[in-house]
Amino acid sequence: MRKIAVVTGTRAEYGLLSRLLRLIEADPDCELQLIVTGMHLSEKFGNTLQAIEADGFGIAARVPIPVEDDTPHGVCVAMAQACAGISAAFDRLAPDILVLLGDRFEALAAAQAALIHRLPVAHLHGGEVTEGVVDEALRHAITKMSHLHFTATETYRSRVIQLGEQPARVHCVGAVGVELIHHLKLLTATELQQALDFRFKAQNVLLTYHPETLSEGQALADIQQLLVALSQLPELGVILTYPNADTESAGIIQALQDFQRANSDRVLLVKSLGQLRYLSAVRHVDAVLGNSSSGLIEVPSLGTPTVNIGARQKGRIEPGSVISCGHETADIVAAITRARSAEFQQHCRTIVNPYDGGAASEKILAIIKAIELSSLTVKTFYDLPRNGDSQHGSGAE
């Protein structure tokens, strides 16, 4: 029995991991140890632990952390408490391997604890670039603390190897969130409207906007520019979701609440849609707006345009259904107008998503089950070959 711990701290991360969790739970040779922390345990962000329990997953450990304080110091305190709490869970559960996805500070805290516990880490979605957020550095730091890597594209696989990871341990499997789309029965437009208690307009958009954490003091000004753009398009129905628990997220939440109150006839504000309602909304709206990674990774597989605003996702591979623009109101209005055009809508239905690797979760679980864990405990640095070298450096396998 291989004990596989998985840490989740956000609604989006849990949704992406949900199929892999199902496969681990159903495998007679594996024991799933689900460790829940972060926004899942916060009423402010929707208390999404309830959604995990409603999906039937057992919770091996709950690690509460103070995500309500969005100052830099507050986030540092949350990271420290996450590291301590997850370490205590490792002590009690004694997992054989830890699975982490992405680049959040909760994932970094879990990787730090695993490093000290000498617990091998399997990391999903390494090698990606997002120049507008501190997550860029967190992601690469988690890569260096991990032992097994599952990337979404070959470009990202090459970058993980460039960071010094052994090629034999870096596997390109595609994005687990894209795979999930192929296995979910999405809600019809009528079912979605009933589930949300919201009546669609003739055209509708879905907005998720997070702070650009490297642009200190800009979050409120940036969201205001975006909301002014939506005010200039009063014919649109708008579904708003809360941002992540990042620095300066409180100002964004307040701005969204004010905008919803002023436009209650056409705007719905939801703390968390959950994966089924979120992907169903993506299918039925005319465009997805904001700066979430989902707009670049999962949304293209549903044939819906993405208006990607600002620098948060700068550097990430953009499929042909993505229109990137700046924060200025005029730029956002122009991008939304282009996304709504019949020509671009048709174009989006024909693109091939570079993040679609097929059965990503099955590939990940098969590798985790087959690998000799003792072979992961010692890491050697892989040096890229220099011009004229016939060897791959001192750490070649």
C-alpha cells in the first residue's frame, strides 16, 4: 500500500486535482491522504472544505491558517503556520510521497516541510512562467525541492531540466485540468442558471481577477479600470468570482461587492463556483475575462475566448483563443469587443489546445506507483551539455 499525501489550499487547485484524487482513492494499491488548508477553511473565501466533503473525499488532516490578512506580513504568518501544521500532519500520517500542484505559498510551505521530513515530492505544473507574480519564484523553488516532475508541455519540461532536474524524472503529461474537461458532464445553460439563481443576458462574461503581486499598491486601481470597462458594456451579463488569498486581495473583493450592488440586475458575485459550475459557465459564456491561469490552460479546450488582462500570466504559453491586453479601460473594452465578434468566436472553436496531453492523471499515478521511492531520496544536479561536450554533466543518469 503506497500512501500518497496530497495538499490542497485553494478551490482551483482542488478542482484541477480532483480526477487524480479519484484515481488514487480507487486504486487498491494506494492510500489517499488528503491534507486541506488555506482558503478551503475560510468562510471569507467560501469555506470550500464543504465541497470537498460533498464530493465524498475523506480528509486526513485539516491545517487552518490565517488567510484573511492580505498584507505581506500576514501572508508570511500564514506560510509559517502552514509549514508547521503540514509538518505535524506528516508526523502523524507518515506518507510515502507528497503530490503538489502549482505555485501557491501553501504549496511552498508543504514542500519546505517535506524537504525536512525527507519526504519525496511529485510536483505538477512546474517550468511555467508568470512574470507578474511572486508565484514565479515560488514555482521554481518548489521544483528544486521536488523529486518527480509532471509538466503540462514539452517547453515546460525543458525548463525544469534547465533548472538542473534529471531528465528521467521529468515527465510531460499535459494539464490535469484539461483532462478533467473530457470526463465531466457539464451543466446545460438552463441547469447552470438554475444552479446559480441567475438569469443570463443575450451575451455574458465570466470574470476572475487576482492581484499582480509584484506590482505593489496597484491591485485596486487595476480592478477599477476593469470594472469601468464593464460599466461601458451594460448589455453584458457578468459572473464575478472572488480572487485568491493574495496580498491586496481585500481591495479587489470590496470593489467587486460594490460593483455587484450597483448592477444587481445583470451581475452575480460568487465566492467559489466549484469546478462543475465554473467549467459549465466557461462553456456557456461569450468570453472569460481576468488574469487566471485557467483562461490560458483550460478555457481554450471549451472553445471560449479569453481576454487576459495585465502581466500576471506574462510568459505562459498562450493558445490562439487568448487575447492579451493592458489594464487601461479602452484596451479592455477593445479586447472584449474583439472576443465577442462572430469571427473570433468561430476561430476559438477550431484551435488546438497545447496543454491537452490526454490521460494526464492516469500517467501521473502510473509513474508514482511504479517508481522506486528510495531512488528519489538523493538528488543530483543535472548540468546542461555545453558546446562540444559529449556528457550531460556530473549528475547524468
